[in-house]
Amino acid sequence: MSGLLVVGDVVTDVVARHGTPLAPATDTAAAIRTLPGGAGANAACWAVRSGWGDVRLLGRVGSEAADWHERALRVAGVRPMLVTDADAATATVIALVDASTERTFLTDSGAALRLSPTDWTDAFLDGVTHLHLSGYLFFAAPSRATVLRALRAAREAGVPVSVDPASTGFLERLGVDRFLTAAQGAEVLFPNADEARLLTGCAEPAQAAEVLSRTFPLVVVTLGAAGALVAEAGSVTGRVTAPEVRAVDSTGAGDAFTGAFLAARLAGADPTAAAAAGCRAGAEAVTVVGGRPTGDAPGRVPGP
């Protein structure tokens, strides 16, 4: 079995689930947990959970939580390749999850977007058969330079690359054209429906997927509880439904989809079958709090 390398964000998630609307200027009761997260790290953990045994993660974290995050990744079966930043804290996200399980993020990118080209070496691709890039790293100059270097090295080595666009808010801030130019050369793109619409200007996810698949050979658009669709060479080639589950927290559902999809593809599944595997993992993800498979987090919360 050959390696899956994820270059992405490692984040400390503070998940606050509130059953009533937020009450301005006073208290709102909530169930709050601090958990390891990050789109790239979550996807890596779900790839292992979905059966792929050699998964590696390159990311940058602050010294205050480096040991905690490394243990969490090792417990999940991921090989951590973490760079410790002495000058910036680990990225932190406050996820506000309402009664419908919809989440709103407050994001402090911290060390995550300080991943530097000097943190990369082409030797990281030794034994790797697929490189996955978290889109969050495209949104700051140092980390964008790093993923562009990794993408270029992978193409030169004949290693296919996938990209998760990550965030409509950050895409708007960066600019759609800049993102699409930076991601050129990737073989697989994983937008959700809103990201696909933003990247193309198309109102319908299927149409957006078709447009994107003229630039990226394989486009998989996640539709939340409605499942996912697959597009190749300008046409939708597959649609899958998601299992019906009782959702408690949608944090990390897209990351679970990505990790399971990649594990299935690396094991030989066709794109539609891999999307079905992704939907099953996404459905499992929304039944637990946080973005990782159950049991992946060690017991100690990082201190200040």
C-alpha cells in the first residue's frame, strides 16, 4: 500500500452547540467541547478510518498544542509531519452549531497559514501515490507558495493531486480567478455546492460541476444531506445519495467525505463508488461532535 500525503491545516476546534438562538449582550446556554480539527487533518483521519493504511499529514502548529495534536493524529493512525511554530499559536476555530446543526465559524488561522516553502521538501513525495491539498492554505501568501511548490513537485513526479476549495468566505476574499489559477494542475476538485456556485457563477450545482470539470478532470460536488455528484470532461457522470441519519453537528462532514473518497479511489473504486463511500463517511461524521472519527482524540485538552 502506497502513501496518501495531505498538506493542510491542523486546528484546535472549540465547538459550541446551542439549542436556542444566540442572545446578544447576554448568556446563551451551550454544550462546549475543545477538540482537534482542521480540514486537512480531519480528511487524513477519515482516510485512515476508511481503510487506507499509509496516510501522512504535513501542517504547521504552535508550540502550545503541538504535542496534543501529534498524539491525536497518531491515535487516528495518521503519520504526523508537523512543523512547530515558536511565534504563532495553533490555528483555532470557534464553531457555533445551532439547533439545525448548521455551523458558523470564527477562525484564527494562527500557525496554519504560516506553512512555509522551507517546510517542504520534494522527498516528502517518496512512496506517495496521491497528494491532497487543503484549500485553506491557498488563502495566505506563505502557505499558498508552499502548496504551489508541492503541486508543482507532484506533477513533475507524476503524482496526482486533489484540492478542497474549503471556504466561500475566504474564496471571495482571495478572488475566484486567483484561486482557480493557483489550483490549476490538480486532477480532482472537491467543492461543496456553495463553493461550486461561487467558482463558476452557475446557479445549479450540476451545471457548476460540468463547468469546473472542463478545467479539472474530476470534480466531485458535495450536496450535504442530498449526497454528491460527479462530473468529468464537462458532463455529470454520477449522482449518489447520502444515508439518512440524525445529525448533531455538521462540522467536518465535507472533510470526512474527502478522506473516504480518496481512500476508496486509492483502493481502486470508480469515482461514483468513491463518492458513495464519501457520503457514508459524511453521514457518520454528522452524528458525532467535531470533525474526526469517534475515538480519535486523546483525553487531554491543550493548555494555554
